[in-house]
Amino acid sequence: GWSPLAGRGLDSLESIFYSKEEQEHEMWRTYMERRSVVRQFLQADLSLPLLKRHRKRIELLKKCSYYIEILPKHLALGDQNYRMLPTTMFQLIDPWRFQRMKKVGTIQTKIQLLLLTDLLEQLERGREELLHFLETYDMVTFLSRWDTIKQRLSSLSELMDNFLAMLVPGRLHVKHRLVSDVGATKIPHIRLVLSTQMPVMFNRKESVAHEDWVSLKWFITSQQTQPEQYELRFKLLEPRTPQERLQCGMMLVTSSMCEIRNLLPNRLYKFTIKRAETYMLVYDQWCDTIVLKTSPDEAMESRRLVSHSVFIW
């Protein structure tokens, strides 16, 4: 016959069954929520297009020119009022100490560019690691290693913050005073910052070679109020005689275009452009290069065609 105890046993079995089912459902819900957190982080902070843009930005920064700017302490970087800084400021600055600061600026720029490259590589590896967690871990493994995954998300988020902060050149780390002791003279409060200028690049559409001359144009994206000087070099590739080896040279240009004449027809020439050295420049390792071929000598070409046609006739 039926026993109340038997009924209670059935109830307890059902409650165990339901609680186990609820636990599994809860685990699955937690698993999906946490997977979603990782996915969102990958899409928002570590997406492939974003990392590619950062890679291009670093490549551009490596091509930029870096300068020391001397600003009054109350002005922000990019504030054009610093041009009102009296020229007496430069008279107060110790030239030897300033040269030392330029070396510090060069070292700081090189370190910053190396660090940016390293940080980006760490972020790229972090992305691969998170994708690996999503693609290979089953629910139990994923949940059991969630603390490790969460820690990785936190460290990658911090890495990204450091990377973004370092993308903009900032204050120069000064250990020594630049201004010599000048007795009773009131020393103005100054700070040194590193600023960048975009690289000078040839306009490849409008740089054209003719028979014995070339017309070269380049893009300028400078914010300088004073005209800048550019160092333009040219060289004949594969010279055939000692005289042809003299087909090279360097000139300083202040505009964004230049013509070079007295070149040899039907030959390849290499041209390079970069900013000229200035007193405030601390780092400028890159120059743009273009190779152009002059057109054949028309008179020679017509004589060759005539002789060729006579031969055929």
C-alpha cells in the first residue's frame, strides 16, 4: 500500500532533480554573461580594425619630426600665445644645458616609440589570448578559470590606457634647470614639452619627370608660423661614367615645390625630402623617397626612328 514516507521520498528526489536543473541553468546563464563580457571587450577595446589603426598611427609617429617647445608654465600645449614669449628667454637659457636637454629629448622620443610598439604587441597578444579562451574553453573550464580571465581583462584595459596616454608626446622630463643663475633677474616659470610635426611627403601625382628636368612637389602639414626649410637631395641611379657620378646634389628649399634641371634623358633618378636641421629639433629619422625616370631625348628618338625606317625600307 501507499506510504506517506514513500511520497516524501519522491518529493525529495524531484526537488534534488529540479535544484540540479536550476544549478545547471544558472551556470549556463553565468557562462553566457561572462562570455558576453569578454566579447564586448574584444569588440570595443581590442577590435582588429582598432589595433590596425593604432599600428598605422605608430608607423606615422616614427616618421614625424620631434621638437622641444619652451612654454610658460601657465600655457597649454598647442596654445599659440607662446609666440609672445620674449626672446630674452632664449638669452637666459644656458646653451650647454639646452644641448644636454636635446639629447634627453632624443632618448625620451626613442624610448617612447619603442614602448608604443611593445605595448601594441602586448595588446595584440592579449586579443589572441582572449579569443583562445572563447574558442577552446568549454563551460566548466571557462567558469573555473574566470578569475584568471577577469584579471587578464583588467590588465589589458590598463595596458590600453597606458598606450593611449603615450600616443601623445608630452612633457620632457627635466632633471636640471635650464636657466643659469642670473642674480637679481627674475627667472620666468617655464616648462619643456615635446611636440610633433607631421612627416614631409612627396606629392606623387604632381611630381613629374620631363626630358632633362623634374618638377617636384611635397605636402606640408606644418603648424609653424615661420617658413620651414626642407632638405632636398637627388642622385642618378646606375651612373655609367665618372662624369655621370656627378649627377647628384643637395639643396635647401623653403617652398613646397622645386624644379631640378640639366638632368640626363631616359634615366632613373632618386629624390629624397626631409625637414632641415633646426635648433629645436631633437628627433627626425625619416625622409620620403621617390624614383622618377626622365623621358627619352626626342631628337635622338626621332633620328633613331628615321634610321630604323630606312633600314626596313
